[in-house]
Amino acid sequence: MKFGVLTGGGDCPGLNPAIRAIVYRAAASGHATLGYLDGWKGVRDGLSRPLTLAEVHGLFNRGGTILGSSRTNPFAKEGDAVKVVEQLRRDEVDALIAIGGDDTLTAARDLFRRGGRVVGVPKTMDNDVGGTDWTFGFHSSVAVAVDAAERLRDTAWSHHRVVVLEVMGRHAGWVALATGLAAGADATLLPEEPYDEKTLLERVRAAANARGFALVVASEGIDLGPRRGSTGGKDDFGHELLGERQVGGELARRIQEATGIESRSAQIGHIQRGGPPELFDRILATRLGAAAVDLALAGRFGQVAVLRGSEVRGIPLDEAVASTKVVTSDWLDLLHTFEP
């Protein structure tokens, strides 16, 4: 049997350990693995290379992905979809493992509907893939964000300022939630809640009055209403490019104008994506990669390996991509318990 593997969408810690697990698990049963380069683009354009045990052996602690990635949508055009199917046939791939978030897994589902023998592995630092309790990349990325928040807290305290930390999170605020909780933010803004400037300013003033400074954590995807800064561009999947929205900077400007307290902002951005995966992500990525091979060997195509509680199992791709997993009310209630 010949396996193919790709990594699509944004990179995150854990991709390389997942690739390593797939190659090892396949080889344990005597099967070869072909790595496609730059996500679905590699399948469409025939860009690939064999993956050996020697090549992947040391990947357990490496960030990024040795295969490269892209946000190419192979089903945006019918001609591209045909190329994907034909390339897999030409490469004699018996099972394709697609590692990615909602968009990558949606493409995998579309391939399955066309008769493709494909299984999925969920990954995203946003932790927003449905059907799984956690995705690898999230814990490592949040650890970086928490470290940044704690450093910003020190300088805010020293200079009696308000500091806004902007973290990643388009439609789901899991990264902001976890960062705000773990770093003791005075206000945490998530896409799941309507932006309320009055409440934000009340919390900032209360924190500044009590301690002389305030820390605000904000998801990059929150809606601030009419404002400056938006790229207007979109990727292959129709998502707005958020890099130039500068949510943190806009919030700091509004806070300083309304309160008179000197305010600064920091955008952690892609620093969250890089670096070695932490323990939880290394183990989860390894388990999910191996489980994806097991699903394929069992003929359970059209499924994705997920974590439910402490158990790894397969669920239909349709279930995994049916909806974005967003922060729920119980988490929001816990978050607001610690805000002034």
C-alpha cells in the first residue's frame, strides 16, 4: 500500500511529529509514504517526494512542516479538482492523509465525495475544528502567547500603562480565552461576544485604579465596527486576510483617547506558529498521525482521527467540518469571573 500525506493551511507546532508518526506507522506494516509539497498545491501540480524513516526520525521536536504548506483550494475550480484526482492515480497513491484545519479537511471531504480514498488529521492553533476536544498546535501556541502577556504585564506595571496583546483567532477565540485566563488579563475580547467598548473601558479603569496598569487580550478577528485598517484581500477559501487590521493598535488608541491612560499594543502574530511543539502537542500529533494510518488500513476512508476525552477515534469528515467549534457560554462565564 502507498500512502500520501500533505499539510495544508497555516503551519503550527506538531505538524512534523504527525508526519513522522504517519511514516513510522505505515512502515511498520510494510507500506511506503509519499509526501506532497505545499499542501493541496503539491497534489494538484504533482510536487512530491518519498518520505523515509531516516528523514523523519528527528522530527518529534521540530516546528513547522518539512513538506511546506499553502492555502490552495483544489476544488475552487473544476479543472484543478480533476488534476488532483488524476495526480493521485498517476502516483499510485492508495490512501491520502490530509493534515489541516477546516479548509483542508473540507477539501478532503470533497475529494472523498469524488471517490478519493482519503482520511484526515485535524490541526490548528485556533482549536476550532469540530468533533475533537483539542487540536495539536493550540497548547504550544498559547504557551507562547501567555509568555508574551506576562512580559507585557511587567512593562505595563513599570510604566503605569494599558497594554493590549493581539493574538490569533478569526472566528473562534480559544487562543484569546486561554491566554486571558492563564495570564490574568483584565479584559479579554473574543469573536464570540459583541464588542462592548463601555464595558472594556470600565474594566480598564477599574484595573488601573486598583493596580496602576491594565492588560487586555484581544482576538484578531473581533468586530470593532467602522474603523481603519483592513486588507480587503481574501485567500483561496474566501477568508479575509487579517494581517493589516491592527485590532490591537486600534484598541490601544481608543483606550488612551477615552481614559487618558498611556496605552500600547503588541501583535504576536506568526511568532505563535513557530517553535518546537510542547509535550501535549507532540504526543497528540503522534497519536493522531498513527490513528490516521490505522483508519486507512481498516478501509475507513472519509473519516478523520480525533481526540474525545482520552480516546482517539475516527469520525466522518462531514461531522468534523459541519461547523466551527467556538467558545461556549460556560467558558465565557469562567473568563469573566476574573475580570474587574
